[in-house]
Amino acid sequence: MAAIEREELDEKRSTLAEEKEHLREGHQVLETLVWMAKVVYDCDVAEIEREQAALDVEREEAVAEREQAEEAAEELKC
């Protein structure tokens, strides 16, 4: 009877060891995926920040041009 119980325990240990290794591998895969997602996210954020800066410059230039046009229009009225 003890031999059967020992064999069952050995099988359970073996199964648990396999499950542990499977979970460890899955954890490594998830860590890699998270790292890759962060790299993509960081690149996207950097691109958005560059585009935002370019749009800010364009907006400032457009505002300055509009102000100049308004001043020129006022001068023509006089």
C-alpha cells in the first residue's frame, strides 16, 4: 500500500514540476510580450510628441500670419 501511495506522490510531484516549468515558460513569454508592447508604446508616444511639436510650430506660424494679415487689413482701412 505504501509503495502505491509513494508512486502516486511521485507522479503528482512530477506533474507539479511540469506545470511549474510550463508556468515559468508562460511567464517568460508574457514578460517578453509586455516588453515589446512597451517598446512600441514608447515609439508611438515619441512620434506623437514630435508631431505635436510640429503642429505647435505650424499653429504659432499661422497665428502670426493671421495677425499680420489683420494688421495689414487695418492699415488699408485708414
